[in-house]
Amino acid sequence: MSAPRSSFDFAPGAIERHKVGLLGTPAQRRELKRWLLPSLAFTVVVGLCALAVGVIAGRFFP
């Protein structure tokens, strides 16, 4: 005979008061670092292209 199941199903770490940091677990931080540089580079490239298009459009279509 097994012990009766609790009617409460807590999340892992909830009972021990485990708190995850602002940037998550170490695995989540590694994943964030892995995506951060390419997304930043893409944002800069798109911004510079938009700036160039705006300058060109401003010169030819005043």
C-alpha cells in the first residue's frame, strides 16, 4: 500500500523557496548570450540600411 497522494502538486523548488535569478538559470543565460550577438548585429545592419535609404530618399526626393 502506497502513501496517499497529496492534493497539491508544487512546482520544482517551490517548497524549498528556490528562486531563479533575473536572467534565469545558467542554461538560459548561456542561450541568451548565444542569441544576443547575432540579434544585435542584425538590428544594427537593419538600422544602418534604413538610415541609408532615408538619406538617399531625402537627396533625390526633397
